[in-house]
Amino acid sequence: MERQTLTGFPAAHGALFTIRPQLYPPRAAALRPMTPGQQIYKGLQGAMPALLIWLDRRAL
């Protein structure tokens, strides 16, 4: 998730565009439905089983 803002500076005939990413810890429920192709794209394919176990333990 990210927050985008556009601030105008009429006197300078310009504008400032900013992006502020908001990071949230991954959740096992969000990772489980990933297809193998999505896992490969995100670099998680080999780590998924151990990652899901670790996330499940942290959720308790």
C-alpha cells in the first residue's frame, strides 16, 4: 500500500509529487494462494514451506 500526494506551488509554476510506501508484515493467509508462477516471480518458491511455518508460529 502506498500514499500518493500532489502539492501545487503556483508561485513557482510547479508541483511536487510524493509517494510514501506503507509496509506491513507478510501474512501466511496472503501467501498461501500464490500460484507457482507468482512464487517464482517474487523469489519465494524454495522458501515457501519454511516461510509459511514461521509466519504461522508468529501469528499465535
